[in-house]
Amino acid sequence: MTQARWFAPLLCAALALALCFLTLPIVAIFVDTGPGDLLASLGDPAAVDALTLSLWTSALAVAIIVLVGTPAAYLLATRSFRGRSVVVTLIELPLVLPPAVAGVGLLAALGPNGLLGQTLDDAGLRVVLTTASVVLALTFVAAPFYLRQAEAAFGALDPSWLEASRTLGAGEATTFARVAIPAALPGLVAGLALAWGRALGEFGATLMFAGSFRGVTQTVPLAIYERFATDFTAALGLSAVLVAVSGAILLTVKLATRAATPRLAAR
């Protein structure tokens, strides 16, 4: 009984401390950014270019991640094979790489003097310092977030559902598309939200691999960095816009997942 008296307040205090620490910087951005400054940042053509580029490149990166990552995560969740732990570790490795190291790695792999540089050059493909390099950088840093969540979602499925589908004559591809994906959809959508949020906020790898050229490779984080030393108010305004967009994406995904869950449960 004595332990129960102090443990519950301890949990509440820990939650309050974590909440304050994680939300204070975000609140401070909006407190220091007046409505006028926010509107001014939205009216800056360079800021609009950066926001537009961030939105469509991150959306394209997430689309690639979902198309490739969903079947890959399903394989990892439903198969046991030699070297699986090594494969999972390699997939998760970009999570702990410093962004600058990720950018250097992309240059070493796809740059003019990289491992595939000559092959790309022979094919007439120029990757570095182009919009395509932004998409590649975002895909590289964001993919592990989706893959981890998707693997967990597929791994949590009741195996009897998949076995019942196969018993009823459905092939593995049909079972994957019509049983596994709908059942794991809330987890997949959560992974999508995490990956998209990570892609929107990516800075270091993009700067190292793609550079910062307005309208071509300058995403919102790079535009904020450019303004930081010369116009902190503009940097705050653009930061507020990015926080608002990221928050709107997360909220939309959560609401969509909550709405889809009852329908999935009823099937």
C-alpha cells in the first residue's frame, strides 16, 4: 500500500517532466513568432519554394519507402532464415548514423567517384546536387522508421489468419494483399507518419549529398539554416510553418488510423 502511494505520483511526475521538456521548445517557437512574422515567412518566395520542394520530395520518398518497404517488412516478419539478424541490423543502421555520415555514405556510393558513380555516368544519370539526390537522401534516412514499424505490425498478426486464408485457397500474394495489409494497416500508417515526419525534418544528409540550391535542392530545414545567421525571425517563422505542417500530417494520420480501426475490426 505504501509503495502504491508514491509510485503513481512518480509516474505522473515523470510524464509531466518528459512532456514539458519535449513541448517547451516547440511552444517557444510559436511564442517568439508573431502572426505577422509567420505570414511574412509564408510570403517569402524562397520559403514557398523550399516548402513546396520539401512536401513533394518527402511525399515521393515515402511512396518509394512504402512500395518497397511493405513487402520487405512482411518477409522479415513472416520468415526465419540464416542471417536474418544481420539483415535487420543493416536495415536499422541508418537510424544511428549521424546525418553527415549518411550524406558522406551516399556520396561514396552514388557520387561521381563513388562505387556506382561510373555506372550512373555511363547511363547518363546525374544524381548528386539534383532534386533526385534530395529524394534519395530522404528515402535513406526515413526508410528504417517505416520498416521497423511495418515489421512489428506484421509480426503482431495472428498467424492463424494467414493460415486460414491459405487453407481457403488464396495464394500468398492474395493473402498478403487482402489479409495481412488490411489487418496491419494501423501499424503501417503509423510507420508512414514516422517516416514522413523524419523526411520532412532531414537536414544533414541532404546538405552533404544534394547541396542547398533554391528551387532545386533547398528544403525547409536547409532554408531555416540559411536564414539562421542573418534573419533569426525569418528562421523562426519558417520553423513554425514546418512544425505546423509536420503536426498536421501526424494528426491526420492518427485520425485516419482511428477511423479505419473499427472498420477493420468489423471485417
